[in-house]
Amino acid sequence: MLIPRQTLAFDFKGAHFDLESAQDRKFLAWVFDQFLYGEVTGIQCGHWLFHAPHLNAATFLSKQAGEELSHVRKILRIFSILGEKPSPAHPAIRFMSTGMMGGSWGEHVTLEMALGEGLVLTAFYALADTLQHPELKRILESAITEEERHVTFGENETFKWLKSHPSERKLLLGLALFQVMALQKLKNFISRKLLSTGMAEHLVLSKFPEFYDHTIRQLEIRIEMLGLDSEKVLQSSSWSRWTLIASVPFRMFLGKLRRWSIDRPKLLTQTYLEDPTVLSEFTPVGPADRRPEEFGN
């Protein structure tokens, strides 16, 4: 990954949740409500599997879909341990997970995998560091290993996409800024929730403002490292940000027009014979080198 775990993780100074506390269990259940919804959106891998640009991507997505849906069962196990029932996710999470579903392969790998799953990873690290229950930690660490692979794949595919589609850089950056806006809405909701439930002074949750700032900073660093912000919009005035955000609908329309008129993507069933995987792994074998059973009857 572009940002290693030791940098991406936030230092909670040894603070942890207490599963003996009903208040802690209810808050954790709310957190896992968000994760449960995000993992169920693993069904969207089916869409991208159909539109995968190369065999390596198709292979990865077929495995990812199984991993995401296996996370659903693992999170349900976490609810059982907490003694809580799953509830609907917050609108900001639903917007980021499905409302911002990409319209192109580049949007998918950048926004949903490199950036979106990078955010999930930051939260997984935080929970793994603040939960002492052995089974919960084991479940989270297993999910972390898989999410790290997803983020790395998204980062690598983003680099490839920007190399072949440099004109979409500003569109992807504008959409990333939409993610930041959704996160601000979520932050405001959590802050109000902590105050209303009397948990603002909780050993872990009292550090939420610092954790949020750390998460946003790491998101911005990842955006920069992906090469999305070549004009340093993130470091400029809010006017520049809003101008870029306002241009997103127009850029999305142009991108869709270009994809379906000039640069229409082809399915793997049309391109597989020229796919790098086929070309690199196929090795012609002469008759003298074949085993007898290869000739058939």
C-alpha cells in the first residue's frame, strides 16, 4: 500500500472499549452497522466483474466478492458477541458505498477501492487496537489482511487508469472531495451522538476529533500520492475546491459521452485473446514435448 499500517493507524494511547459496558456495546453495534452495509455492497463486484478490463482484474474481483460477503458473516458473528441486533446504516455511509458507485472502471478503482476501502481500513485498524476481545480481534485482523489487498489493487489500477485517461484526473479529484463532504456530515452526526449519550468523555471516543482529523489527513495524502491532485487543489482555497466540485456533473457527462461514443469499453469476451495474462502464460508445446494423454483418443 502507498501508506503502511504504522502510518495509517491512529495512536489511541492504550485506550480501549469495555464490552462489559452496555453503552460501549451499543456504540460498537452502531459502528458495525456501517461496516455491515459496506460489506453487503460486495455484490457490486458482480457489476465490475462483468466490466473488468483484463483477466487479472476479473480474477481479483471474483475473489474479492467472496471475501466481502464472507465479511458479512463475520460481522454478524460480532453482533452476536455484542448481544446487539443489526440496524440500518447512516445515510452518509449509504451514499459513499452505493450513491457514489463508479460510472467507469477508473472511478471504481479510485473512489471505491483505493480511497473508500482505505477509509474502511483506517477504521478497522482503530477497532483492532481498541478492542481486547480475542475473537473480535481475530475477526478484524483477518478482514484487515484482505482489505489491504483490495486497497493495493485499487491503487495500482488507479495509476494505470490515469496513465491511459489523464483527462479524468480532475473528475476523480472532484468526486474524492464529495467523499470528504460526506465524511464531514458523518463526523457531525457522531459528535452529536457522543454528546447526547454522554460518551464524549469516553477513554476511546474522547479522541474522536483527533482520529477524524488524522483520517482526513491520511485520505488527502493518499489522494496526493495517487497523483490526483497535480494542481494542489487540496492545499488551495475553498473556492478552488467548490469550483472543482461544481464541475463534476459536467465532467461526468463528458466522460460518459466519450466512453460510449469514442472510447467505448469492450468486454473480456471480445478481448481475452489479446489479454496480457493469456499472452504471458500461454507457452506453445511441440508434438515431441507432449505427454501421451494430451493427444486424446
